[in-house]
Amino acid sequence: MAGHSSLKVVFAALAGNTLIAITKFGAAAYTGSSAMLSEAIHSLVDTGNQGLLLFGMKRAARPADSEHPFGHAREIYFWSFVVAILIFAVGSGVSVYEGIQKLFHPHPITNPLVNYIVLGFALLFEGAAWWVAYTEFNKSKGKKGLFESIHKSKDPTIFTVLFEDTAAILGLAVAVMGIAAADYLGFEMADGMASIVIGLILAGAAILLAYETKGLLIGESASDELVAGVREIVSLATSVEHLNELRTMHMGPDDVLLALSLDYRDGLPSQQIENCNYELEKAIKLRFPQIKRLYLEVQSQSHHEEAEMSSAQ
């Protein structure tokens, strides 16, 4: 399940987007701005998305049962994927549609000052929410670059909010430019064009989010650091002759499944092998508590290679 930092990020985004959505809808109704309406829809979709993420985090925290023996941690991946679909279908689709309507039926914006004030406050709120998400994400990325860290991240709640807030800030900038062009230059179509651009920004964010979440849904391996650490622990076990295979898969952000195939030295009594398995499991889980389930297979290297060859045919 997602940790405390994820909850902090989602709650911060939820509070900010709820207030922003209400304000934007009021401003859009008062001024008749298409770009402002697109921004209001964007904030409303983001608010709903944070609600879905919280719902997914709650569902993912449920314990394992007979129908789901590995638990429900992967539900957070499913709901993050749903969020990506909603951003694309609702946020992007409605914004583009509204912009096209405004292009065919342009009309002046009334009281544009209201829009500027609302967008200014929205930028402050979105910026604060973005900073919370980025700060928490930055703690976990280490020396990796931003895009590499997003690709390697196993907690979609944080980078989902980061994507949403980045798209929101870009959308606000576009809305300001569109409203300003319609206000100061008398170019009424600029408002509709800004709405379309906002929709395209949302579409881009949704596609990136869907791509990153898809890998988690299918099943991604654990980090290179974890795999290397497990290999190091196994190499220190004097009873183990050879590590045949090591496979990992993230069942959730902090829930890793580990499977090991080990070839023990010939002639060892079964009790010694059992004790070695127990010590290995203790050492691995102590160093990597995110490994919730560990399965050890005792198999000679030659038998393992034969089994691999037959399964590949």
C-alpha cells in the first residue's frame, strides 16, 4: 500500500483542487470565458481523480484473503490507470470540445479582471500542491534524473499528482495568455484556442500517466539496488553453490514478491538446508522489509537449466 507521503500529497492536491474548481466555475459563469471553463473542468476532474486515488489506496490496504492470496496492493495501480483515462476522456475531451465551440461562436469576455484574479490564486494553490508532490517525489528519486525516476517509481499516487499539477500550471499559463489576447488585442478566438491547447496538454499528461501505470499493472521488477542486495546476501551463504534464478515483481508500491532458485552444495543434510533457507529469508527481509513474500526453490543448476530449456520450447 502507499505510504504516509503518498497520503500527504493526495490530500494536499484534493484540498487545493476542490477550492480552485469552485472558484473557477464561478468565474467562468460570470465572465463567459471558454478557457476559464476548461480550467474549471480540469480542476473538477483533478478533484475527482484525487478521490479515486484515495479510494484506491484504501482498497489496496485490505489484507489478503482466499480469493486474493497475494493481497490487494495492486488496486492502486488499477485506479491510477482509471485516473489517466478520466483525464484524457473528460478533462481533455471537454476542453477541446469547448474550445472548438468557441472558435465557431466567438463572443467577448465580460469582466476579464475576475479571470485574472482567479487564475492568479489558482496558480498559487496549484504551485503549492505541485511543490508538495515534487518534494515527496524528490526524496525517493536519489541521484536519478526526473524522467528516469518517474519511469522507475513504483508508487503511482505521487507521480500522478505531479503530472496533474504540472499540467494544471501549464494550463493556467495558457489560459492567462488566451484571455489576455482576447481582452487586450480583441482577438476573441484566442480564448477558444487556449481551451484547445489546455485540452492537448491534458491529453499529453494522460498518455504519459497511462504509459507509466500500464507497466505497473502488468507487473514490474524491483529496483536494481534491491536485486543486487539480494544477490549479495545469497553470495555470503556458504552452503549455496549457485544462484540459479532470481525474480521479483511489485505487487504494490511497498509490496515485493521475491522468488529464488538455489543450488546447494552436494551432500548437505536436509536440516542444514532448511536452516540456511530460514537464515536467508530473515537476512533478506531485514534488509528489504518491502519484500513481503519470499519463495525459495532448492534445485540443482543442471536440473534448473534443463527445465528452463524445456519451458522455452
